[in-house]
Amino acid sequence: MRPRPKRWPAASSRLPATSRLASEPSRPSRSRHFQEARANNPDERPPQHRHARRGVSRTKTYRLLIDGKHVDARDGRILERKSPGHGFTVSRYAQAGEAEVEAAVQAGHKAFETGPWPRMKASERAAILFRTADLIEARLEDIARLDALESGKPIAQARGEIGGAVDIWRYAASLARTLHGESYANLGDAMLGVVVREPIGVVSIITPWNFPFLIVSQKLPFALAAGCTAVVKPSEMTSASTFVLGDILLEAGLPAGVVNILAGLGADVGAPMVSHPLVEMVSFTGSTRVGKMTMASAAQSLKKVSMELGGKNGQIVFPDADLEAAADAAVFGGFFNAGECCNAGSRLIVHEAIADDFLDAVKALTSRVTVGDPLDDRTKVGAMISSDHLAKVTDYVAAAANEGSNVYSGGKQLVSNAGQYLDPTILRNVTENMAIAREEVFGPVLSVLTFETIEKALHIANNTPYGLSAGVWSASIDTCMSVARGVRSGTVWVNTFMEGYPELPFGGYKQSGLGRELGKRAVEDYTEEKTIQFHRGQRTGWWVG
């Protein structure tokens, strides 16, 4: 994930020093709380889940959106999604395959070649995007609930993400009217050069499960502002809010076929979306491993590719920093969205002179982070996306312990018969060559490393295949500038962490991706440049006599 829009709830908001489990009184052991609830009444869900179905009247089945129509999959297949925080089925989707990909791409191609969207005035496209933003805002609570139920993220966080998405749609709408070319009248009296930008064509947009609505909103509105058409594949685990977006776009007046939305598996839907000959560009957010496969496939037809991939981001803390603010940001960076965030501050790089006291403060704050029901407003860390992913994260923690690190806080799965939760975990005595310090864990695990000099801090920060983001905490402008210039990453936060604005570009160095999203040039990414040369008068410089 990405920078946090400024309007999102502040990371420094304090909670009472109670149990981390939302909706329950304080208990001496968070893990024991789950166990006791089940032991006292094995047939009853723990109390934090009893109110989870409020407002969830029934499981909805979402149909594919192709050429402006809602359709079922041709073979009738259905995907089912259970809430990772509650255990019950919350959504079903028609499961697309290659036939549906073909129909969706053909619809997008037709809409681009003969439809009105690429030929509209920019002001007309902008008006539809502004209406889309207004309609998203009107349905913010419903969309946030869908994302919280399907992903396990806390509802308060989901509201912030949808609010941030509204801001992005409005920013993209404003950029639609700023797209422009260039003219060159300095080529001699007989020649005028004009450079124009044209929409690239059909764009395949593939988004992950950790920020379902926010990430599609970092791609799609900019492609639409440029005049492109799109085929969108959300994650098969969190597709519902993207289908709601499709309905909103139609309501806002988007012509049929401009946006087509498919649910399905990567091999069945994502792969043919990338390789299809009528697709001109691929915009992908996901793991570096899948990103490499996507890039290799796109290379066969030399498609333009934009990728936002993994990260192993460090926060570097110096002794002269505002240590209270830095400690709060360390907890936020490590455990926001249960660490299921490519932008997570999963490495805490602390000066040796303050390491013990600083980590005591971080541990104390971590003990106040509320873990529990995603639909409870007090929850800060919700459920992990799946049991398989939870097992992967706990395996990383176990492997780090075997390599010599020690669990300073947390590290245990919180037992629940309705969902999967992991106690926010802090690992000490981590060395820079351990897997836990170099590989993306994608869970609520904070690895602590120490340094003595700024050179060593930069070496640790850069000793990873990734380069998405970093943070530096110091009262010295010289120190902050040295780190900001020396870290090989696409974003560096100085005395803050994971704040973001639509105006600022976002993307990574090295294996964290290709290209940038957001920023004033985001619409340009979905265009091609064309040079047109006008000659005035009789031809000069004859080639043949």
C-alpha cells in the first residue's frame, strides 16, 4: 500500500490502556480471552463477534460487468468469500475465465475505437469523474463495510481509505483538463512541430486484496481521465467493493464498455488480461514475484507496464528525534492494516544509544493496540486475510527465532473459532542478513536492528532487494537530508510516516516496481506521445534534383 491520505484518522490517536481485544473488558491475557470465551460456551462465538452480523442482511452475489451489462459466468462458476474476521460467507461472485476476458477486452476495444469516451471533451470526462467521486462519498459507509468484512481490516481504517479514494477521484478529474501537448515554432519559418498526447488504449488493471477500493482508485480514474478504456480484475478475495464501483460509474454516466470488471483467479483471468493482443498497457499492484511473471508475459507483445510491488521499508531513529512521536509512528508503521501493506515500516532501525529505552516505549504502546472485530470502531488491528497467509507469517517469526532473534513482544496467534488474528509482534536481535530483515513478511511483525553511525544506518536500510519507502526521525536537518538523499527508495518520510497526498507521486526503486502512481503526471502515464510536423509553402531541400 501506499501513502495514507492526510484526512485519514491520525496514527497518534490514543486508546485507553485496555485489552487489545475490541468490544471486551480488559483481561490479563489477550490469547486467553479467546480461549476462555470458547471454553465457557463452545457453541457460542466469542463476544467480539456476536454483533458482527449487524447490518449484514444477506450474502450478495455479484455479477460480472461487461459492456455495461451485469452478466453471469458462462459456465456458471461462483467464487465465495468468507469474512476472515468472522468466519461466515459475506460475498459470492460470478467466476470469470478466458471467455469472459475475451468479451471484456473486446468491449473495451470497441468502446475505445468507436465509442464516445476517448473523443469527449476533457471537461465532459471530468464531469463524470466528479460525479463518481460524489457517489462514492454518498456510499462511503457501505463500501467501507464491504472492505472491512472481506479483508479483515478495521472499519475505521476502511472509512479513511474510502474517504482518501474520494479525494483521489476528484484530483484525477481535475487533471483531465490539464492534459496538454507542446508546440515548437523554432524550427524555421516553414515548419511547425506539435506534440500531442493521446490515450494509450485498453488498459488491464489488476489490484490486490489488502486495499481493495483505494488501490483501484489510484489507477482507474487517471486512465479514464486520459480517455482510456479498462478491464479491471480485483483480488478474488476482495472483489465486492470494485463491483460497487462499477455500478457507481454507470450511474455517473460512464458509457458502456469503458470499464469492465471481472472476478476470478490469476491464472484464469489475470494472465489472459496481460497477454491479450488488444490490451496496450498493464497496471499491476501485488507481490514482486507475480509482478515479474506479469512483466515477462507483457514483454511478449511489448506492452507498457506500470507496477507497484513489494517493500521492506525501514524507519531510522536517531537519538535527537522526538522519541514519543517516533515510537507511535513505529507502532503505526509496523502494525497498520495488520502489516499487510507493501508500505509498512516493517524494519525499525534504531541508534544503539537509545535502543533499550526506545523499544520499551514501543512495546508499551504496542500493548495498547486493540486487536479484534473489524467492525468495532475501536479496533486498530483486525484479522489476517486468510489462514494460509497467517501460517506464512508465523513461519517467518519461527524461522527468525531459530536464526537467533528473540520475540520481544507478541508473536502468538490469537485463538478464535471465527477468524484468524496475530498478536502484533516485535523481534529483537535481528541482523541484516536474516530473511526476516530482507524479505517481505506482510504481517504485523516489526524487526528491530541497531546502528552506531549514519553510514551503517544507510547500509542497513539499503541492504534489501526493495526500495519502496523509508522514514527518518531526527531534529537535525543535516541528518534528515543525508538519510533522505542516501536511501534508495521512492518515498522518504521525514519526522512522519505513511502520510500521502494525491498530488505526490508514489512508487519504488529496485524490485519495488516500475513507474509512479498519483502526482500531476499520473494521467500522462496512460497516454502515448505523437509528433506532428507541419510544413508551410513549397518543399525545400529536394532530395532528387
